[in-house]
Amino acid sequence: MDDRNAADPHRDGPTGAALRTIGLHKSFGALHVLKGIDFTARKGEVISIIGGSGSGKSTFLRCLNLLELPSRGAIEIGGDPLPLDYRGGHPRVRGQKRVEQARARIGMVFQSFNLWPHMTVMKNLVIGPVTVKGVSKGEARERAEGYLDKVGLPDKRDAYPAHLSGGQQQRVAIARALCMEPEILLFDEPTSALDPELVGEVLRVIRTLAEEGRTMVVVTHEMAFARDVSARILFFDQGLVAEQGTPGEIFQTPRSETLRRFIGA
Ligand code: ADP
Ligand code: MG
């Protein structure tokens, strides 16, 4: 990624892919978790990832956002390869600034919300744009108000996270990710920590974002949701994409016994 490219982050790459990985591996010591993930998300595509516990779904998302460094393989954001360096067996990214630039292009929403507990909702929303992206405080507040409206929480700007329900906290977390205006949004089981009656309000917000044509990768156990919103679904099994296809292909004509069993479960 050179500076010319960085100036136009919404430009498509040569492959037209918003996000791509080639042969992505990740090991933790002797534990080989990701075993060569080839993945492409086109601009505007919603891709769901399903799979059993421990199959590497979270590790994959964390590698995309460089919260974990892959052990091998390539990641491209909008056609720009991340400067990953594996020489000497010590993975690193050449230039801390590059890490921040790459992360700013990919928003992430976690299962456990991860809001700052000592900050109001508004402060949670403006801090990233102001400190990481150099947006003025006034503009950051305006943006935050717009996205709080979008997630249906315009009256919660002065509340602290502890005073919100889990569903409200997760909607704030989604607004916080949107405030960074990322090119791609990653969701790691965004409704798994919620009481059943709060799942719907969060899925509704994510569905709205899907309908707006945002590029999103959603790890989820909500099968009906995955079937409704996704262009494609990837089934992870033991660190590999064991099967992928349209929702129809995955749910109506699963090829492998493992996927049949998983869906049946
Ligand atoms: P999933 O999200 O599909 O349930 P994860 O990606 O969280 O799976 O985990 C895949 C495997 O990697 C599991 O065996 C898990 O224990 C292991 N793992 C994940 N993160 C770490 C870590 N930081 N250190 C060591 N092992 C890890
Ligand atoms: Mg996980």
C-alpha cells in the first residue's frame, strides 16, 4: 500500500475484492489453528461464517484485523496487501503505522461488546475517530449522533454502558464501529452473549446494514439470520473452509456429513 492508494481507501483492488486472504495460517505454539484459508469478500457482499466451537472462526476474524498476527499467508484490503513479514519465523507487520491504517479500514464488533465502562456512550463513540483518524470533535459528535439514531438509541448518548441492557450495549458497539467509517465490518458472534429476548433488536440493526450494501463478515450461530442476509456462507471445520456456497446450497444440499450434522444440531 503506497500513499497514493491510502488516499483513496474505497477504491477497488485489481481483483475487485474488498477483502481477501490467500493461504492464511495461524498457529499458537504447537496448535495449528488456521490451516490455509483462501477467502474473498467482494464489495457490498455479506458473508456468514458458521462452524463448531474451536474451528478457528474467531482466530480468523482476529487475524483479519491484526489482533493476531498470522503465521503465514497474505491479507489484502481493497487490493492493498498488508506488509506482513514472516522472515526469521517471527511474524510482524512492517511499520506500526500500517497496522493502525489497516485496522481503521476494518471495523470489528465482539461478542462481549468491549465498550469502555468509564466513558459515556458519546465518549465511546467519538474517541476512535478523534484519536485514530484525526476527525474534529464537532464532526465526531455529529457522526456519533447520526449512528446512534441509526441503531435506535438517540437518547442514550449520556448513559454509561453499565446502565444499558446487553442489546443496547451491542447496538452502541455497532455504532462505535460505524463511527470509524470502515470499509468492512466484522462481527464475531454478536448475539451470543445476549438474553434471547434481546437478540432480535441487534439482528435487526445488522440486517439494516446488510441492506445498505455494506461489506460484512459475520460469524454467527443464528442460522435463520445467516440464511436470510448472506450472499455466501462458509462452513469452518478444523481450521479450513470445509464447504462454502449460497445459503440454498449450504442448507438444502450440504455435501459433507460434518456439515449435515452441524446444521442438524
Ligand atoms: P472458534 O471461534 O471457532 O470457536 P477460536 O478461533 O476461538 O475458535 O479457537 C480455535 C482454537 O485456537 C481453539 O483450540 C482455541 O483454544 C485456540 N486459541 C484461540 N486463541 C488462542 C490463543 N490466544 N492462544 C492459544 N490458543 C488459542
Ligand atoms: Mg469464537
